[in-house]
Amino acid sequence: MNKKHKRQRGLCLCEYTPALSDEAAVQIHEFLQVMSASLLARYGGRIERYYAKNPKPNVKELEPWSYSGEPF
């Protein structure tokens, strides 16, 4: 992995995802925005309470699938 990816904030799944067309990338991006807004509308208060008690992120930046906290 190059140094650029190590310095970036947020998730870097570039190595693990297939190449997408521009249209597919936009469709996925828009879908995730709608899903995120829906999740926040329904569970925003709970999410805020969780982060108030647990300020450290519980998702590993380069391996988000290897969750290290409590199960749902």
C-alpha cells in the first residue's frame, strides 16, 4: 500500500473493490446517501448517544469488515 492511502482519513477500500463505470459509481454513491439519510432519520439519536459514550471509532480504517466491538 502506498503512503498516500495511509495518510487519508476514512475508509480506503480501493484495493478491495472492482473497477466501476462512472454511472455505476454515481448510482452506488447516491444509494448510499439515501440509505445513510434514512438511517440517521430513524436512529440518529441512538447513534449520537453511542458516540457520546464511545468517542473512538469502532471500524478499522483499512479492514472495516473486521469489527472489534460488541456484536449488534
